[in-house]
Amino acid sequence: MPSPGDGAPTLTAPAEGFRRPAPQPRPTDLFADRLLAVLSGQRPVHCMLRHTVGRAYDELAWLAERGALRARGTRPVVRDIGYYEPRPGAIEAFARIGAGEQLRAMAFRLEQGPDLRWRCTAVELGGPRMPRADDD
């Protein structure tokens, strides 16, 4: 058996308290999952209160009320996510949502606030859009 000092590699335990940081998921992935949970009826709309700003919460509530991504028998999942960064601190994203053979698209915008937290500022699905006060 090799002994330390004869050139053989030795195994050592990691230093006390040493841990590799877990990779941080992209904000697009987190928000796509959060929005899907609300729009499919798995989570209540109010769970997004602190994660939305401006009209985004109203848009989300309007879409959720209409059961926008509720599927019968098949739980919808995020199949793919793409995004574009028009400027630092802003992300325009899309997600392909699948439920069985059905495929839907969801678009959303994220903006990073002064506190460095990401918040959703807009959300849309294919189909009817929430009427705006200035659309008369």
C-alpha cells in the first residue's frame, strides 16, 4: 500500500465549510415556471404580487381568470425558453408550453430593479389580449 510521501496521490477531505456554489438558474427559467404555475391553475395569482410590477399583475390575473393554460388531464410544462436582452437589466423572453400534443406560446418581459431583483413587467399569450383603457 502506498504511503504519503512516496509520490502516490492521496485523497484528502474538502476543507471544513468548503462547498461549491450551486449554479444559479436564469431568471427566465424561474419566471417561466412561476407564470406557468399561475396560468395553469396550480398556484394562485397573488403568489406573483412581489414578482410583478405595473400592468403585469393585472394582465396575469386577467389571463389566469380565463384559464389560459389549463389543460384537461395533461399538466402543462415549459418545453423551451428563448430570450433577448434589449439593454442591460431588461429581458424579453418567450416560452413554448406543451400539454400533451398541444403547444402554446407565452411571452414575458423582465426588468431588474435597483435592488437587483428581477420582476415581470408584461406577460402575453397567443389569443385575446386584455383590453386597455386607451384602446377605446
